[in-house]
Amino acid sequence: MAGHSKWANIQHRKGRQDEKRGKIWTRIIREITVAARQGGGDPAANPRLRLAIDKAKAANMPADRIKYNIDKASGTLEGINYEEIRYEGYGIGGAAIIVDTMTDNRVRTVAEVRHAFSKHGGNMGTEGSVAFQFKHCGQLIFAPGTNEDQVMELALEAGAEDVVTDDEGAIEVLTAPGDFEAVRNALEAAGLKPEVAEVTMRAENTIALEGDDAARMQKLLDIIEDLDDVQEVYHNAEL
């Protein structure tokens, strides 16, 4: 089945993330902290912590730094108590935006997020105002040229919900969040390495923005992503 997820969009997003590599460790440490505090410090019994450790390794975080943050969150060492808060709103051209944060001061965080939206052409909404436009799922994306039949067969056999190919030939595998690891492991065991592998909020439909609107939307996203308490930003704009 054909998909609207553009390969160029994926590459654009990865490029933006690479530019902000300095903040990645901070966000991963927060994710490890919350995952370990909620589900315990044993990765074998804590899927969320396993995913956070995978992210840390992919970002070249040293093993002792990972262990230190797990121990701190598990209560072995004193640490900051973070809470997770989600904000929703609209960007340029009515594009939907979800902002996931981890914070030790919710008053500060909501003020910063609201200011970013209002100052840069967006509009912060109420809880649930845009979340219905996204699906919480596992997502694996393979570069154009990957063997589509092999990906489809292995993914569906391992429990994937759908396999989508876009106009450029990129292959997108979608899973239930709980099946993500099993599907990824089955594909990687066959030598199929995804360009993107994450549990995410995937937009059900996208809004195409071009020219000045695209530039303004990118600026808004950059400002929000640069806020210290922001972990993830999801949107349905096709830039």
C-alpha cells in the first residue's frame, strides 16, 4: 500500500537531530531516569528502559554513564524527580503539534511552551485537541532499495500491523508499541537495519507546507525542541 511519509522528510528530520546532538544525552538521561524509576533498574524486566538504553548506545553514551543514571533513578543514588507532561497545539497552517516534556517544575515548563507557541505563530490547545490525529505505535523505516518482500514477510510474521511503501521507495513498518522490540529484533536478525526505529506518535494525515509557511513552521519546531524540558516533538507537517 502506498504511503504519504516522504523519504526526504525523514532525512530532513534526521539532519535536524544531528545538528542538535549536544542536547540528545540530556534527553536520554531523563528518559532513563523516568523509565528506571517507574519500572525498576533491570532492563530485562523493563521494556521502556531497554529502549532508552538502546537510544543511549546509539548516541555513543558510555556504559558507565548509563549505569550511573539507572542506579540514580532506581534509588541507589539521590536524583531529581521528573514528571511527564504532554502539551498539544497548532502550528503554521493549522498543523498539529504534540510536545512531550519531562520536568521538575511544571509551572516553568508550561510557561515556556506556551510562550514558544504564541511568539512564533502557533496556538497552544487543550489536552486532547490534536492527539486524536496521531497514533501511538512502533515505527521502523528502511531506505529505498531495501527488499520490500523480505521486510513485509519478516515483519508481519513477527507481529507487525502494517507495512507501507512511500513514493520514493522507503518502507515503513508499523507495530503496536508492545510488539516493537520483537519486530525490530526479527528484522535486524535477518540483516535488515532500519534508518529509523522508535516508538512514536505517528500522524494519521499530513499537511503540506511550502515556502514561507514551511520556514515559519520549522522555526517554531526548532524553538520548541530547544526548550530544556522538551523530550519529543511530534507534528503532522510535511515540510
